[in-house]
Amino acid sequence: MRIYNSLTRRKEEFKPIEDGKVKMYACGITVSGEAHIGHGFQALIYDIMRKYLEKQGYKVKYARNYTDVDDKIIAKSKETGIPADIYAAQMIEKTDAIMRKLDVDEPDVWLKATENIDNIIDFISKLIEKGHAYPAECGDVYFDVSSFKRYGCLSNRSVEDMLDGVRVENGEEKKNPADFALWKAAKEGEISWPSPWGKGRPGWHIECSAMNRAAFGEQIDIHGGGRDLMFPHHENEIAQSEALTGKQFAKFWTHNGLIKVNGQKMSKSLGNSLLLEDLLKKYTNGAVKFALLSNNYRNDINITDELFPEAERHLTEFYKIIAAVEEKFGKGGKGNKAIDDKFNADMDEDFNTALALSELFGLFKSVSAKLAAGDKSCAEDVWQIRKTYSLLGLFKKDAQSYLAEVAAKEETAPENVLQLAERRWQAKKDKNWAEADTLRAEIDGLGYIVKDSKDGYTISKK
């Protein structure tokens, strides 16, 4: 089994620190707003990694965190008038509920920054004792980047490169511009805790290092998160943890790609954030997972208008075949080891869900042919597909129930859209391409997508 290691920038054979056991941590969500598709993608990926490692026989201890105190949460608290701790607790409850709808399992250990304040203070105190951190007169505490010679090893940047564009904010008392805050002195009206340096709260980066140490000890096997966290967050985690222990913090660093919407980076400032709750109202959780996992986890995902509708269509066709097979031959079976072996081979190559999902098209084509020929082995294939791909969260539902769920989510296009679609289809038959393009644009403007197939066309709501 090979995993791409961001630290070495290559795929490496996976061998845990302790035989048969895996310590795995993934940076979770800062609960300053609703959970979006990027949060869902990251949670899904690391849930699948954990499950596949378990399938391979490892005893996995998997931890995720919630950052439940930081600048953004405090800003939201001021905006809403809700105390920061209560606001964070409410958002965690909402996020947990929507992740359950996506069918992402809980980690073995949930970690929260506010429940680890003593661990964080102890960690910072030891860094000061070792000469890697220093308190400022204002009550802040900073990590001294110059004290850690390997700083930049993950992001492959020099300190000089990192200083490009860095400016010291008013009130900061850093020795060097690259130094970062481990503890932030409390401002008037902010949530805070007592510490040896005065009332304050932890900096973002120290939270994960301290929580990892509390949950796992000095070293872990796999540390994960979005690629946007590589610098400065994960770089700073390495510096803090290894400065304290003198040992390699994480053996493998893994990073999932980012979400783009029609080619643009997803962000609140652009107004193109896709909330998980909204997506799951329009599409089944299977379709959302199929769309996300059809991409290699390390690559960015470009969400176009057709991404989720197309995934839903593929899954619907697969479920129709499953329903036909199970109606004729029943749901039992001994399975087909070759299907599982091929899936394992794909996943052994850096959790290649994209390749594993691509196998389904050929598998279901074969199943359809066997069904048409009256070959009972198609039932064995379907049983194995269900069992094997359930690891990705697919094909777990009763076929008829799934098809009914899709039908309930589909909205029949209004009469004016149907008429435009018919006119467009006739224009295509007449090879009047300009007219067909004009009508497609008109349909698009009304909020619907028309897609051609060899049998005609389909209409779906955007």
C-alpha cells in the first residue's frame, strides 16, 4: 500500500510506527459558519482512509478536532450577540447533524480546543522553557521561528520567502516578523482563560499540536487536512511539536485538494460557497459522494452545474440494474472476489477512489449482459459490488428506496421549459444549430439544464 507523503513529495510504502496500529489525525472545521461542500469533502476523504486502513487489518485510532475558539468565531459572536462558546456549540451541533446526513461516520476521538486549554498552556510553557517561545509584555506568547532549523520543510519555503508580504500588526511584539502567536492576550469583551501570561486564548496553530499530544503522545502516523492548511498551519504544527519533543511529529502528511465553483476558488467573499445542507436537499447523499470521489483526493474539484446531476444519473442507472437483478435472483450471494481484489488494488495506490469508481461502469455493463442472458452470477456480482463499495458509502440503500428518493427530489420542469426543449430538439434534428443554441441559452436562463443522449434529452433543475 502506497500513500503520497506531502513531506517528501512522493508516494511511499505505508508502514506505521507501531506494527498493526495507526494513529491518524485530520484537522477539522473552524465552526464560524455553516458546513460547506469543502468541509464535507475533507471529512469524507479521511473517513474513507480510516475505513480502508481498517479493512487492511490495521487497528486505527482516528481523531478529528473542532476549532471552537478563534478570531472568526469571536467576530461572529459580536455580530450575532451570542456568546462565543454558545455560538460555537450551536454550530458544532448543526455540523454534526449535516455530516450524519452525508453519512460520514464519527471519528474515534473528537477534540475541541476549549476542552484542551490546560494541555495548550502546558505545551506553551514547555516551549518557553526550551527557548523556542517567548512571552511579550502585552501578554501574547510567540514561537521563535529562528529557533527551529527545519522550519519550511513541509511547504518547501525559506523563511525569507515566507516574509514576503508579511507585516507586523499593531500591538504585536514579535522578535521576528515570521514568529507566530501561541497565546493571544484577551481583548475587552472576548472569551478568555487565565494563564501564566495573563488572561487570553490559544492561537490557532498550537491547538492541533497540543490536542495531538494529549490524544496520541509524541508521534502519529498520518496527519491530514486541506492543501490550504499546508502553510502556515501544518508548517507551524511541525515546528511546535518537533521543537518540544525532538522527534518527527507525523510520519505521513496528506492533503486533499480544494473546491472550485465553475473554475473559481470557493469563498464567502465571492458569494459562491455551496452549503452541504442545500446540496443534500437537491441530491441524494450517494450522488454527492459519487461526484466528490470521482476525483483523486489530492486534486482540486471543479464543481460545474452538471457535476451533481450527472452523478445522480449514473447512480440511478446503477440502482435500476441492481433492482432488476435483485427482483429476478434475490439479494443473497457468495460474492465475486475479483471485484473486491481490483477495488483493493486501486485503493492501495494512494486511496484512488477515482479509479475504483471508474470500474463501476464496466462492472454494471457486465451485470446487465449477464442479466439479459439469464446468468445467475450477476447476483453474485451485485452482492459483491454492494459490499465492496459500501466502504465509500455507496449502494448501502435498498434499490427501490433509493429510486423513490431520487424521484421525490426531481422536479418536473414547467410547461414553458418543456416546450422550449421540444423546439430545441426539433431544431437539432433539422440541423439548425444556431436556433438550438439560442433555445438552450433560454432554457438555461430559466434555471434548467438540458442534456442530450442517444435516446433524446433530459431536463434537470440547476
